[in-house]
Amino acid sequence: MADAVQAVSVTGNLVGRNKDMFIAVGVVMVVAMLIIPLPTVLLDVLMAFNLIFSLMILLIVLYIRKPTDFNLFPTVLLLVTVFGLALNVSSTRLILTMGGNFDGRMIRAFSSFVVGSGGSEGLVVGFVIFIVIIAVQAVVITKGATRIAEVAARFTLDAMQVKIMTVEAELSSGSISEEEAQIRKREIQMESDFYGAMDGASKFISGNVKVGILITAINVLGGIIIGAAIHGEPLSQAVGNYISFSIGDGLLSQFPALLVSTAMGIVVTRAAATGNLSQQVADQFTRVSKIYLVAALVLLVLAFLPGFPWYVLIPMALLLGFYGFLLARKKRREEGVNSVMAKAAGREKRAREEAGEMPPVVLLDALSLELGYGLIPLVDKEKGAELLERIQGVRRQSALDLGLVIPKVRILDNMVLEPSEYCFKIKGVDVGRGKIRMGYYLCINPGTVTSELSGEKTRDPAFGLPALWVGEDRREEAERAGYTVVDPPSIIATHLTEIIRRHAADILGRQDTQAILDELKKTYPAVVEEVLREGRGLSLGEIQKVLQFLLRERVSIRNMVSILEAIADFAPASKNPRVLTEKARQALGSQLCHQYADDDRRLHVLTIDQGFEEKIISSRYETTSGVVSALEPRIHDAWIKSLRRAVGAVREQGWIPVVLCSEAARYLVKNSTEREIPELVVLSVPEIVQDVTVESVGVVKPAA
């Protein structure tokens, strides 16, 4: 028993390893059948297999949920066509060589079934049936399916780019994940490839029909000539034998081809189908009960007209009417149940409202935009909903700039706000608001205005710059004067961009951090596992703190691999998020330097007087929320005044103000200036890379 089990196991392994070889050998043997003669017993076996395999293809097509689930169909279509032609050639060879002694049971059975034993009348009837089947397959099914395949392939290819752009838009809006977007793109590509292949594969069937007609004609004419002239058979006997065999052979080869061409027609006509065909028929033919009642009424009217078979029509009318009655009763029952459930749900909801019940948790939106009722047209889909598209673009750009996928921005109308006012909230907290004058443009002076314009004075809500409101008729005049002219949707989108940059650290939560790690683990599992491994790894909260510290200083976390590798390198020595943040910044040194350097890769920096830098380091103070700089108030004021003067001088030169200091002092310098000069960039010496030239433009030294 054990030996038998072991033998079966070995055989299974051999089959599994050599299945590719079996398929290759099978394809080669099919092609060889066109040349090598077959014995009649093997021919019967292969013809039976061809018939049942064609039936299996049809059944597979009927039960698949969508056409692309059977994406092997074009290849199978080619192989089945070649296989059928090989059998046809083999049977033709045997019929012509053996004549009346041909003993192929499958062909004889089909011949006797169709032709019968009734002499010339049976031959004529069989030949007519053969011609009808060929005509149905060639003119109706194959021609129609070929045309549908051509149209489906062309329209599928034309719509491919639009579908991919739709997936990209949904991905950028946050409606779908990156993984789901990749799956849908693969499905779109697979659909395009499938219908393109079906367009070519449909030609196999039409060619098979033409060749089948030619082979049948050759069987008849060649058989009569060979039988009468070579075998010496009487002409009537030769005609009877060879026409009978040719009809049987033709039907046995064309009937499987008819099944396959029907399957092809079903596939190409189900372009937008989901679910198998029987489910679709059951669903779509039972939606309206009245059609069966009307059909029953028509049959009853026909039954009472003279000459119509009332004994056929009346039973059919009764069956259709009864089925329509059952469907109508079922629909009424379902509508009644739905109505009762809806009423019960409504009563339960009213009861909860009357009892003052609330859900256990009322979640806050990570980021929301509240609009006064005067700004509702900006998000009205009937009027273009331009603001919605701008917000999607901002979310996509923020993901590219900061490496943080911003959650969906929930847009609400707020009757408490003024009609022209809007407000941004992060987790329910107001973080920015502004006012919009509909029908007007905001003109901002970038410092290059050649002539002043008159208008309603205001301030840019994003940056607080002086600005003017001007009407649409003065837009071109403002642009010629050198103003930066911004429309209402762009004002809100720009403000949203700045809100995200300032508060990205507040938006990033633990769930977002976990999603980042899960996505990164698919490509870089070793990095993520090392950072999170038990004992020496970090917790999710500690990783979140590091990312928040980076985002708070507007450092992009898109290069997560380098960040996590730096964390993994130094986590065994210290799990302090502040220390790990500094190491992560150093790993991102090239990114930081090129972010603030000019086009010549020259970094213009301010340095700090060495004595005062040591004083800042000595002011280090540990608190429960982290390390802070605790300078004396008068020293702190002098430090800020000196730094502001130096920063102003750098800006006048057109450079980005950057302070360069030691690693020990970097965070303390940033902490001491964060409230008064929040946009100040502070770099440490280890963050400077070799391909960037550092140029000192001043030394900051507070007055004594």
C-alpha cells in the first residue's frame, strides 16, 4: 500500500513538473496529424474528444462572470480550429483510401443518423441539413461575432486611456488605494489585450467554415472519381457511399466548430457583463411581470382565430399567465417587506432622536472645509465644481511634495459663517479662514507692480500679503500692471496648500503611519521588519513622532526607505524620537541641501557666533514633552532681533535664509526661533553633502 501511494506521489510530481512539456507535445502532435495517417479507432477517439471539448468550451463561456475571466479563449480557439482541421484532413484521407470499407464509427453514426437508410432521398435531406448548418454558422453566427469582435476591439482600445485617466483621478482624490489602482489598471490592460486577440481569433472560425466546405466538396468529387475509376465500384454505389461519408464527416467537424463559434459570439457580446449568463437571464427576464401577462393575452387572441392550433396556444398562454401572476405576487411581497423594514427603521431612528441617543463615538474629520452659503456655487457640480478638481490636485501635489497622502477633504456648508466666508478645520479645530468675493479677482502685489490700481483693499488669506479685489472687467488691466491675479477657486486651493504644509504633522496620525508602513512592507519588507522587530525595534507611536518632527519643519517624508534605514541604524543606541529625527535628517541631507541651494548648487548660510552657540547648547532643558531651549528673556530677545536683521539682509539678496550650526545646537536653535520666525530653515553640519558648496553670508551675534 505504501509503495502504491509513493508511486502515485512520484507520478503526480512528474506530471506537475512536465505539464509544460505535455502541452508542447500535444500541440506538435496536432500539427503532425495533418501529415501522418491515423487508424480509424484513434480517429473515433479524437473526434469524440473534439466534440466534448467544444461543448466544455461553450459551458465555460456560459458560466464565467465576465469575458476576461477566460482570457485563454483566443489561444484555445486557435488550437481547437487546428485540431478540428487535422481531424478533417485525417478522415478525408481514410475515406478516400478505404472507400466503402471505411469503418470509422463516429462518422458512420453521424451519417446514418442524418442521412438515414432511405436511399437518394436521405442523401438529399442530409446534404440540405449540412448546407443549412454551414449557412447558419458562416452567415449568421460567425459573421456577426466577427463584426462585434472588431467593434469591441476598436472601442476598447480607444477607451483604454480614458479608463486609465479615470483610475488616476480616483487615486489622486483618495477614493481608491494604490494597490486597487494597480489592479484596475491591469484589468483594463487585460481587457484591451483580450478583445484585440479576439478580433484576430474570430478569423479562425470563418476560415474553418470555408475550409470545411472545400474539404466536403473534395470528399464528394474525389470519392466518386476514386470509387468509380480506381476501385471499380458502380457509380450509384460510389455516390451513395462517398456522399454519405462526406456528410457525416462534414457534420462531425462542423458541429464542434458551431459550438465554438457560438461560444465566441457569446463572449464578444458580453462586453459589459458581470455574473454568468444564467444569472443575468434570470435577473433581467424577471424584473417586469406584465410582459408575461401581455404575451399570454396575445396567445389567447391567436388561439381563437381560425386555423391556429388552439390546443398549443391556450396551454402556453396559461403557463405564461400563471408565471406572470407568480412574479407579480413575489414583487408585491418584496415591496411590502421593504416598506415594513423602512418604516421600522424610521420608527427606530425617531425613537433614538426622541430619547436623545447618540452613537458611542462621533469622529472628527482629519481635514474639512466649511463654506458660507454664498460660496456653494464653487462646489456645485452643475456649474463645473471647479473647486473640487483644484482640491484633488492639491492633495496629489501634497503627496508628491511631502510624501503624505492627505485624507479626503470633507466640504460642508456652515450657516454660522458669513455668506462669503470659508474656514479650514483639522480635527474640528479652526486653522485658517478667509473671505471670497464671488465674481471678483484677488490681485496680489508681488513687488513688480508698475502702476497702482484702485480697488477694495484686503489681504491674501494664505500668506497675509496686501491685495485688492477687482472686477472681472479689470482683470487684464491688473495683469498688465504687474499684479498676480487669482480667481476664487485658486485662492482656496492655495490656502489649502499652505494649511497642509503648516499642519502636515497634525494631520499624520497613527493609522496613517500604519498605512505607510503596510504599503512600504510590500516592496521593502526587510526595512520595515527591522524597524518594528520586538526587543530592539520601535513602537508605532515612536515612528509617528519621528515623521511628525520631520513634517513640522517641512521635510518631505517621501523617501521613507532612507528614513527607516536611519532609524534602524540608530534605534539600538537610542529610542528618543528627537535623536532619531536628527539622524533621519542627516540621511536626507542631499534632499535638504538641494531643496534650499540655488541653481549653481550653492548654499548661502548664516552661521552663529561660537560663544553664543555654546550658550544655546548650555540652555538645553529637559521637559516632559521633550527638549527645549531655555535662554534668559533678555538674551532671547537680543538673539531674535539680531537674527531677524540677518534674515532680512539675506532675503534682500534673493536667497533663502538658512542657519548652519552644529548637530548638538540645531534643534535648540530651531526651537528658540520657532515662535517668532517659524519659516526659518536650520541645518546642521552633518546634513551638508559634498556636491553642494556652502557660502557664509553672515554671522549672527546678539548684542551684549
